[in-house]
Amino acid sequence: MPSSRSQNRTRTSPAGLCARADLVEALAAGDLETARAIAELSGRIWSPPSPETEVADSRALTQSLAAGSGAAASVTVPQIDALPMSPARFWRVQTLESNLPIAPTEIIRPDVGGAPYSGWTNRPRTAPALIPLAEWRELEPRLRRVLCLFQPGRRPDLDSAVHRISRGRFIDRLPPERRRRWGPRLYLIQDRAERLVPYRSDQFAVQHALSELLPEHALQGLVLHEGQDPAARLAVSGAAGQGLPPPGSLVLVLGDLGCLAGMRSELVHAWQRFGRDLRAAGCVPVALLPAPLELCPVALTRVWDLIPWERPRPRAPEEDREKRAERLLILVSPAVRIEPGLLRAARLLLPPGAADAGTESDVWQRSELLARSPAGAGLSPEHTRRLRCLFAERLPSDLQLGFARLLRAWRAHLPEEIWFEELLNLPEPLRTHPDLAEDQALARRYFAGFAQDSEGAIERMSGADRSWFERLERRAGAAFWGDPEVGHSLQRLSWRIHQEDPDFRPPYELDPAAVETPGVSPKRLKLGQHGNLLELRVSADPEPISGQDSPLAEIWTQNGLVRVTPSWERAPGFWMTCEVPSWASDWGWDDYGAWVEFGIEGKKGQSVIQRMRWIEPGSFLMGSPEDEPERMEWEGPRHEVRIQEGFWLFDTACTQALWEAVMGENPSHFKGSDRPVEQVSWNAVQHFVESINERLPCLGLSLPSEALWEYGCRAGTVTPFSLGTNITPEQVNYDGNFPYAGGKKDLYRQETIPAKALTPNAWGLYQMHGNVDEWVQDAWHDNYIGAPTDGSAWGAGEAGANRVIRGGSWSYTARVCRSACRSRFAPDIRSDYLGFRCARVQVREPGRPEAERTELARPGPRSGSGRGGTDPSRGAGREGEWPRLLRLDIAVSASAELPDAPALEIRSDRETLLLYRCAKPSWASAMGRDRFGLWAEIRIEPSSGEPVVQRLRWIPPGRFLMGSPEDEPGRWDDEGPQHEVTIGQGFWLFDTPCTQALWVALGLKNPSRFQDPARPVEQVSWDDIQQRFLPALNERLPGFVLPAEAQWEYACRAGTQTALYTGPIEIRGERNAPALDPIAWYGGNSGVGFELEDGDDSSGWSEVQYPNPKSGSHPVGKKQPNPWGLYDMLGNVWEWTQDAWHENYQEAPTDGTAWDETATGAGRVIRGGSWSDPARGCRSAYRLRRAPDARDYDLGFRCARVQV
């Protein structure tokens, strides 16, 4: 059997990731900077030595060297505390999509259709009117109540006279009637600060109305500009009394008194002082505020009479001004120019509680707005695309349509190109609405005509046209540049304008396919990874990119432009191993972390979706501290629990919809498909778990342990509740008549509510407190003495033991809803407040090797912030410098830093590659990357002896010309016609033919003539492989097959198109081709070094490269591998493929799949040649057939593992 010193052991190359070894080497060399970097990358904590320690170590080392000590002195090195290491992640090219054939083709441009553009024929006839904060008829009564003073009139006040006489008081004259009248003088101060531009028209309207109402001498106006102090400005205006109005005067300010300013404290204090001075002078200070009154500090309300300009609106208490401004900014983001009136009209489209008048100023002050003026403002290009993405994905469709209609109306008096640009930036579904579809057709014609006219005469474009188009380039978004009819034309025009600038990088996502280069021959680019760099270079040779690079794939291009884009979309790259669990229907990242969903088909055929949250491993203190209010004694002793494996947990209690889909009935008292199921016992839940696991094999659900439940409930908190030190019914569904720790009584709903009705905790778990109590797996114990500290369930020996319930319910007091509170019930108890949620937990099986554990479907490391599934902020918030355009039209090489993302799209004008980051697959014992690319190893334990390790190479997807050209030396007719094949999915392939050692390790008898564990197994038929070897291997490690003939040739060529993967072949004699000698054992050299007694007599072979008295197969891996690290693809032994034999490639599949035959016993294709074959038989394109039951001592095979 193989041993560490024998040739039977599969070769081992240096691992692609050697963090521990590199760390030790760096520390030994004293290179602390490198050591620190390696420590951090490998998940360790770097604890640098103190300066005193470093000095002492330096002195000790110096003294040791000076003394000529033979042994190095002991030197203190930084302490490194090991953390649990995540599996290493490697980039892997998974899929390829071809945009155009490799050979140059005629490019057909899409026809926009319709007549040439002739103007905006359906332009709105009238522009919309400005909407005031309040109509004057509504505003005047409010102002009168404050600004009008009681003054004597001309008519007698008879009621007052009668009252005096009835009291016996003497009347010398009839008292005049007192009526409210405007004061003798009104000072109107208009605050024209930049933040108040949205209210400028409202200020004008009030000024005009007052000037119509009051005589000229009674109204005096004053305008404050940005940064001016009101008192100082009034003094400069020349008013009497040292700058203050005379006593009895009314002072009306049209402004916010500084309440809406971003840095408001100084402004508010200035207005407060001014108001105090006015009061002291006998004046009446009044302010008409566009801001909600609750935004004004109490100190202002003591000196100013405040009048709300707009009728007060309801306000969601949990929303701050920032969120409200963000919502309104998202709504107006499609606008190229945001006029104050448009901003007002857009705000009024929102629900009343979603924004108020002050929100307009909050938006106007946002840093995203540029060039603010009373005429309007524009969005900064770096924020425009993010906000428009959120517009498309976060706002309801009816609100989107309402704003689109509004925007169209506001563009009635502007040049049509403004509206057309805005229209094509709207989401595609919105543009097809009947109200907008006609305008969309006009917009496309307009831009198609502009692009066609300009592209043909770039040098003659006017300065105005060019300046406008360059502004459009910076602010237009993905919908505009990706328009299916004019997007490519506009991209092509943009590129033509800037192509002579070597530093030009489009501010939009240029599709390389949009740039045409007629007459240029396509070229192949090689992609490689060098550290954290993605490197591309033009190459026609078959060698790897360099000795230091690790090849990834190849991609064809005609124009030399390659776009590199990170991807956070739903993809296998989300999963640690890139292998999607069979039960998962959707997955992604959001603000709470990783999530995955599965679906169960209900009785009516509908799918019931349940989401689970990934709970990261960690440690926490379980139980309650002794000083926690209303604590119970069985919640202790408080103790540390370490959760070493992450796990999935339902984000809600199990709903009635899910229960009914699985069990066929609904036992709940409070009916509602989205409410939690209740009246289920612990025993019934066990039946549910069994049933759902049968419906979805490999789902592996269970109840969480009590420790896992509390860990998830706390979500990193140590307070009585995950929501803080106390709760309210707005946060938790409990009996509000019994609050916690002195809280006030509140709502008692007396029933369950929908499972997602209230806010989740910090890990995205809904209603871990209240609504329904939740069963856990553990049996009841009176305290935590002796409890497990690893998060596992604490069982009990006796049957029918009480089971733990957690979380509290709708019918319980707040005390029972605490994170640490626990109670118990018999396992057969049912109640309308008893429910549950499930977990998917990885179990460490005692005595089972680590490598054979049941794998948990783990998400990979989170990449960046925001979501990865469906949340819009995921794509919008990570723009940075991505995507990147690499220009190999002006250089022979280019590089880009690999991003922190689960997937990477590499797109040229000809092809699109998708790379995933993945960790070691569950079937592999090791994984790494070297100068040939990505590798993985499988480890087979025989019944006795040492394990056998077989290495596989990742074969990236790609395209190649299959077969041989007609002028290739040694060619046969069955190698044609040469045709293009696309291998759309990458696959794994044995890096050597299957060895005798591997065959025997699976318990099979060795049939080979040339017996040697390190030699390829031979004398095996196609039937032997299908019926014996593959079943034995797949029983241990599922997924292995024979490669298709196309896959075999693609892997053999490794990006080359020559007869051999090292270049062309010169056949000097039947068995004499010197180019084969370094790469293959063939009939011309297989006797060289052949040491077995039972060799084949080859003394009669003619025209050999080397005389061979006897020959045979050789140990695998002794010749030079091809550029992808595959050994013996040519020579040594023929290799079976999956395909049935066909006389030529007419009608052969072009997608790389096996070309099979329904007839029983059809001949099968063999490839590669063997140790006994002439030179022409060992070319990449050479093919032969054998009967499927044929066995010969030059017939072997290698296996593939194809992603399904």
C-alpha cells in the first residue's frame, strides 16, 4: 500500500495557502510587519510586544551575537491568540456565457423603429401651479389671532355699558367697542437663508398678501441673507430705538428661527436673544414657521409666539429627520433638476406622516445636492445612481408612477431632452406604463438620432452638445445606458468621444460589447491571480501567465475592453463551499446578516416560504444576574456558554401556514395564516420536524437547544430584554396590565398577532419576546448546575420529562418575556399560547472523524456592508470604484485588485465569465491554489494501509475549437469538422489517470498487467468503470463521472489550438516526434527507464525515437503537465470518455455535453493515446473507439466531477 516514501503516494504540491508556515517563517526572520499581516489574515489576534520588551530583546540578541553564541538567544515574540479559523476562500471561474462567436462577425445594430424624431408632439400644454404651504384664506385667521390687537372702535359697546350700570357704576360716556385690529406697525422679516429656499415662494406670497391688507405706512419689510444676525441687520436698516421697533410694534418673522439648520445652536441662540430684546422693548415677536413646532427648543417658545405655516401632520415617533429626508430625496432622485416647487409637490405625494414641511429644508441641505439656487438644484453624480437604485427597489410602484407623472408635467416648459433623459433613467417597468410609453418611444428616437448624427462627426460636435453630453455621462444611470434600444448607441458615442484619452474610465458601466472594432482580429486574454490582484494579459502561447501567477481562465476579446464587476447577487458564491443546498430556494445578506429561505408546497399547490437567519458562533452569559429585577431562582447560576458552530434559526415562530402545509391541519385557536401556530405540544412538534425533514431531505431541522434559543434571543445584549431594560406593547405582545419593573400599564391585545408584526431584534429574529411561548429541545432542570457549556441540549433519562419553554406570550406578564426567563410543561401539553421555531444545527457526532462530519450549509464571509439578496442598498451602497474597465486596447496587460465580494463578473465584447469565492468542498480533504490554478484533493481510506490521495484540478469554463484543422500533421477525417464548443460550466478533473492504488483502495481487484500502485490502472473496460469503480467511489464521495469527450479535449488543450498543448508536432517517423518526449509516454520513448520484468516486447517497433527492447506504462505524473496542471493527458494509457462513438462531428453538441447513443453496446470514445501508440495517436484531437466491454493493457481513465 502507499507510504510516505513510496511512488504510490499521489504527489503533493506546496499548498496554495500556508498561513501557519508563513507566520512561523516571518517570526523567525524577525519580520514583524509581515507576521502581523499574516496573523490578521489567518484569523489570529496580534498582540505586539511593549517597547521595553523590544529593547530588551534587541540587547539580548546583540549580546548573543557579539559573544559568538552558536545558538540564538531566546527572543520574545508577539503573543498570538488563536481564534476559530474560517475555511480559506478561493476564486473559481464557474460559468461562461458567450456574447459573440470567437471569429469576427458582422454586427447588427438594433433598429429603434418608427419615424425619425420630429419633436415632443404630446408635450403637456400647461405647467403645474406652485403649491403653497397654506392658502392665505387658511393662514390669515392664524395670523390675526396673534398679530391683531384689541383697539377701541367707533361704535359704543352697549354690553359693557349695561354691565357697568347694573353694578351701580357711574358712566360719564358710553365705552367704545373693542375689536381686534392689525397693530399700528408690522415689521416683516424674511429669512432668505439658503436652507429656506424651498419656502421662498411662500414668503413672497405672505408678503404680497400683507401688502394688500395693510396700508403702506403700517408695513415695514426687512430681508435677512445667509449668515446675517437679525439684530445687527435691523440696526443697519435705520429703525428707531437703537435698531429695535418702537414699543407696541408687531414683528413677524418668515423663517425657522434656526430650528432647521444643520448646525443650529448658534442660530437658535441669536434668534432667542433677538426675541428677548424685542420683548424687553415692548414689541410682540411672532414667527411663522415652516418647521414642525416640536423641533423648536423650549427656550424659543418662551420669547416667540410660534405659528405653524403648514397644518400639522402626524409623525411616526421612531423616524428621525434623516430618514424622512432620505425618503423624499429618493423620491425626487430621477429629476435632473430639482426645483423647490417640484420638491414640494413630490413631498405631498407621500403619506401624511412620511414627511412634513421641514423635510423640504432637510433635503435642501443634504450634501447630495449641488448648485442650489431658487431656480433649482442638481444631484451629485456620485449619489445619483445610488438614489435611483433605491427609487426603483424601495418605493411602491404607485408612488413611482405618481412622481413620473408629476415630473412630466413639470417639464412642459423646458427643453425636451431634460424630460427624455429623466424618462430613460426611470425603471424599465415604469417606462412601459401607458401614460409614459409614447414618450419613451420619442425619447429613444431623439437619442438614437443624436447618437447617429454625432458618432459620424465627432470632431464637428458643437461645444454646447459636447458639454451637455458629458454632463449626461456623469449623471445618467444603469437604466439609461442599458436601454435595450439606444443604450449601446449612446455607450458607443461616449467611447468614440473619449477613446484617445488613455486615462478615460467611463463613469457608467460600459458594456464592452457596445464598442465595435470592425476588421480587428479577436485575441485571447489570460486571466490569473497574483496575490490579491486579478491580472490579464494578451497571450498566444500555452504557458501559464507567470511562475508567480495562478491561472484562472481565458477570455476572448476583439476590442480589448474588459469590465470587472463585483456581484452580490443570488449565487453559489454566497455559500462557503459554492455548493447550493438542495433545499434552499433563495438566500442573501441584509442589514441583519445572512438569510436563507426554503419553500413547502401547501395543499392548494401554493408555496409557503420560511426564512432562516444565520446565527454566528460566539459566547454569552446564560441566565440572569442576581440583581435583575423580578428574577426567578431557576434562571441561575449565570454561566458562560460557547457556541462553537454557527446555526440557522427560523426568523419567526412557525406560522400556521407552514404547519398546515406540512401537517395538513391547523390546530390554532387564533386563526391566521401569518400568525404563529399554537396549541401544539412538544410531542406534536417532533412529528412536524420528522415530516418536514422527509419532505425536504438534507434540511435537517430540529428544535433549538435552550442555550441556542437564549443566545439568539439576546442577540449580543445583556439587558433583561434584547430591546433594552424594559418593553412596551408597541415592541412586544404581552399583557400590558402587568408591566415590568415599575413601567406603566398599557395595551393588552388578548390574542396572538402576525409573526412579523413587530420589530425584530438585532439579528433579525422576530418576537423572541412574547406572542407565543416557544418549545425548545431541552428537558427541564431546576437550575443550571451541571448544564452543558457548549450550547447543546440538556436531555433527561426518564420518558415524558417536562420540556423547557421560552419567550413568554400574549397572555403573560412582561416579567415572563425576559431573555433569561424559563418555564416548563409536560411534552403532551397544548395551549393557545404555546408555539415553537426550528433550527438547523450542526451536530458533532462522537467518535466520528472531523473530515466525515455532516456538513452544515454555511454562508461565506460577509462581503462589504448592506444586503446581498434582494435589498437595494446592496448594489447601491458598494459602488466605490467598481465596476472597473481594463483597457487592453492600449496595453498588453492590466490588473485590478480583487474585491471583497462573493462573486465577480468579467465581461468582454465576446464572453462573460463569472467567478465565485468558495471554500474547500465538503467532499475534499484539502484545497489550494498554485501556478497551475485551483486544486482539491480527495482522500480514500482503504480497508488496510495508508490512505490514497488523488488530486483534482479545476477546469474553468471557456470556448475552444474542437477537432483538428485539415492541415495538421497526422490528422484523420474523424477529427472534423473543427467546430466551436462552449464549456459553460467549470468542472473538476483528476490531474492524473486513475492509479492502481486508488482502484484498489475502493476494494476492487487490480486488473492491471503492469502492477504498480503508482501506475495507471489498465485493462479496465468502460462497463467496469460504470458498474464497479464509479459506484464504489460515489458511495463515499458522490458526484464523479467520466468526462465528456469535449470536456476531455478542452482540458487537454488547456487553452491551446496546436496539435500538442506545448505547440505543433513534427512527426519524423512513425514513433518519432521529439515534441512528445517531455510531455508523454508514447511508442517512441516508453521503453526508456522501464523497470518491470513483465514489459511488452517492443524491439520490433520501427522508426522509434529511442530504441525500446521492452515497454509499458509508467508511474503517473513523471512528465511535464499541461498549463492547467494535468499530467499524462497524452500517452501512458488511453482514457475512456462518456461519449458514444460517431464517425465525425457533424451535429455534435456544442455545449460540451456527452454525445451519447441509445443503442446498447455502442462503441465508446477513447482519447489521448498510450505508451504503445505511434506519434500521430498522441495528439490533442486524436480519437479512437473501443467496445464498452473491451479491456487492454493500454486502456485506463480519469474521472471528472461536474457541477450540477
